[in-house]
Amino acid sequence: MLFIANGKLYPMAENMPEVIEGGYVAVKDGKIWKIGAGSSYEEFCREYNRTRQEKETDLYVDAGGAWVLPGLIEAHCHMGITEEKKGTEGDDCNETVDPITPQLRAIDAINSMDAAFDDAVRSGITSAMIGPGSSNVVGGQFAFVKTKGRRIDDLIVLAPAAMKAAFGENPKVNYGGQGRSPSTRMAIAAMLRKELFLAQAYRKRKERGGEGFEPDFQYEAWLPVLEGRIPLKAHVHRVDDIFTAIRIAKEFGLRMTLDHCSEGHLIADEIRESGFPAIVGPDLASRNKIEVQNTAFKTAGILYAHGVKLAITTDHPVSLIASLPLCAGLAVKSGLPLMAGLRAITIHAAQICSVSERVGSLEAGKDADLAIFDGNPMEVFTRTLMTVIDGKIVYRSDGF
């Protein structure tokens, strides 16, 4: 058992207080076993009849009043699939020879030995949604993974976790520059509609079955989306692209997340009415293309005030993964409430990524992913003191 005592706990759970002063977290077999206030290690052991033999294998950590949160969550990034400092050799983010590639799987390209994974762990980030980029109309399947380990297969929480689709500038520039379609927003929408239409027809043929049915690898990838098990992950910046994504998702009855949502603050009421959540960012980046000219840290706060569920993203490597809590802090500085900022990188990110039954809050039965900070993690001088993933201490700062 790992027993963390004397923490300032931020459980991020709906049925618990926002803050538990002098709290403890007991971890057993990789899961959160108990969480509460005021109990010392010896009192806890007496209450739960810990034997001498069990106590000999326990690990005790005194948080000393430090902040204890669920492990932070990056809801949209390309960590390990666009590796740092490796140029073309380490870039597997976009298959830019075919605008429709739903069959691609992020897990086949994520290199968990990328230095960004260590940066994530040292920042208290314990899991991330990772997938293809936005050069294609349909880019392929995202995966939700833990951030510590050598073999990607051992890190998977959910795969596939989402299907990437991109609207606007990136597919236009990539394929229009090759003299191919799509070179307009109309073509992007038309190609996605056609793909979804064909996928629906394939699903009906498969349901009917019969001797002549032949599985199709490309359309098999769409079944989790059409069945509502995973969302369409829509790369959208501009207002018109956001509306097009909403229009198509409604036409086909799809779940969807609005990723980046850079001009979402201009149409906050309409986004709320759509019912789709937003993954906002990267705001800690230059406005290096036309469609991000209205990017601002205020977007998250305005969307939240209008009732939109949201997460914050770095879009690593556009902004570095370690800046995730800082990005949330800058959103708080620009109007997002403090607790909403913390939820945007913990429980709300988990809910949007469809993994909240395992991560995102400190609750009994969930994965023992947590981080200890010497203050508010959204403040620039705050240090990560310890990171725990699946009940194992994977990072501990010097002197703690």
C-alpha cells in the first residue's frame, strides 16, 4: 500500500468537497483504495486491520500540506508521434498522400521513448489523448494512453478513442498545393459526408451479413464512431468551420469534440446549444496562420460561462506538453474560474475523452494516477513534487 498523508486534496469528484485539508489517499494494487480527511497512518491501519506483515511493505509519504490532485490530463496532442528534435525521421503525424485515412492507428506510430513523455511525467501529467494531425480530411484513430512506460501496448487506456477529422486551412493547403482535392472548404465537407455515407452503407451491409459480405478495413474503422462508442475529433478553428462540423455531426448523429475551437468565444451560445464539448488551445502559440488570428486565452472562460464543458490542450508540440497547467492558468487569468481551470485538465478532460471511469478524479476504485505539487500547479513557480501512475511513484523531486 502507498499511503499519502497530510495533503491538501483536490478530489475533482462531484460527490466530494472541492478541497480536503489534511487529507490522505491510500493506494492498493494500482487503484485508489480510500480517500478522506484527518486520518494518520497508524489510525488508518488500526481502522482497516492492517497486519504487521502488510505494514512492512507499505510506503508512507508525508505531503506536508502540498496540493494533491488527480494526475493531469492532456486531451489532444501529438506527443511521441511527432517526436522532438528528430525532424522528418521522427514525424509520423500526417499521411499526406491520401485525404481520407480512417484506418490509420496512432498506436502504430507513438514512440513512448520520446523525451516529451518524461516532460509530461515531471509536470504531473499522467495521461494523454494522442493521435494523427490535421493535414487530412480524415486522419485516423486517436488513443488515450498513460505517460510512463516503454511499450505503448502497456500504456493504452482506450484505443481507438476518437476519429480525427480536420476542417479548414490545413487540408486545403496540403492538397490544394498538390493540385488535388480538397482545395476548398466545400470539398472538405463533401469528402467527409461521402465517407460517412459510405461507412453507413457498409455498416448496413455488415449487419445484413450473408455469404457475399466482404469486410473492408477502411470502413471497419468507422464502426465505433457510427455506433456512438467514440467521438469524431474535429479540428476546427474558425467560426464557419465549427458550424460545418456541427452540421455534419448532427446530420449523421455522431458524438463529437470541437478541438482548438479558437473562435468559439464568438459563438458560445451556439456551441452550448449543439451539446458538443470543446478542447481549447493551443493559446500559448503564435497566430501563424489566418484561421487562428482570433486565438485568445479568454475563449475558455467565455465558453465556460455559457455552459460549455471544456478541456485545455497544448496540442504538443505546438506548445510544449509541460506547459499544460500553465495554459490552464493563463485561461484562469483571462476569466476562467480557478476550479474550472483545474477541472479542464483533470475530470472534465477525462469526461470529454470518455475515460472518466478510470482517471480524472481521486475516487475509490479509480486508477491511482495522482500528482503532488508544492502549490497551485497553474502557477508558474509551482514545482511537481511527485507523480504516481497506476500506484507506482514514477517521479519524485529531489528532497521530497
